[in-house]
Amino acid sequence: VVLSSGVLAPNQFVPETRLESGTLRRCVMGLRLYKDRPCPIIVCGGKVDKQRGGPSMAEVMRDYLIAMGVAPADVILEDASTDTFENAAGAKAILDERGLHRVVLVTDATHLYRAGLCFQQQGIDFVPAGAHYFSSGYRGNASDFLPDVEGLQTTSAVLREVVGLAWNKLRGRY
């Protein structure tokens, strides 16, 4: 199961919808796992803004994976969800329909904890597969304590997960 994080809308320079960097990282990880052991891949992500035209996130992910060599019959769309909890509920329906009970859950490492809670709540047994880690060990120097764009991105990702955890808890999702 590969979770989306967003897509980029067409613009005057690029006429088609394309994967946002987080979704691309996750698709690349799903592709790597698929090449090691071909199996069905559920791609999750609907249209967050239903007023906008164009494909769902799952459709853009499917097209990328097929272009990279995944058999079209192996890509399964879950394209109705707008958040992680809905990703899990949609994936659960697909898994139940196909008699599958255990998955590899592909998302960014910072998102794995919250996504895992959502998948556990649905009763889905999963193996986590982090597609992106901010650090693999500290080998820095004094300049690392100065503000920079990478630090802001890391802070933003962590804050998003904290808010997402609180939001889901308040809504009784887990």
C-alpha cells in the first residue's frame, strides 16, 4: 500500500498533473519493493479539492508506476480518500474484497507512526516501509545549528504529524 502526499497541478510550463516530491519518493520505494517481489500495489489518494478537475492522486501514481514497469493489472486504485484515515479505510475495503490481510505500508518515515495508527484501527496487519528519512545519523558541525531551509522543512513535517495525531484523536479515529 503506497500512500500519496500530493500532486502538482498543470501550469503554463508543464501541461500535465505530476507527482509532488513526497508522493514520488513513496512511489519509488513501492517500485523498488515491487521489483524485488512483484505483487499487487494499492495506491491511495483521492482529490483533496473536489472542485478542481483532473485526475486523483492515485491515478497519477498508477500512471507513474505503470510507466516505470509495473504491470497494469498489479496497480489497484483507492481514489476516494482525502486523508490518511480514509486511505486506511479504503485500503481495508480493497484488502477484504481480495482476501488479503497483511501489507507493506509505504509512506515517509515521519508519517509512519500516524499512518500505522490509522491502519491498526482498521485491523490491517502491516510492515512499515519508510520512503524518506530526514537523518541517518548525526555527523554535523556548528553551522548545523543555524536556521536553514532543510531545518524548516523538517520542522514543518514533524509539526504536520503532531497536528494530524491530535486531530485524529479528537475525532475519535484512534
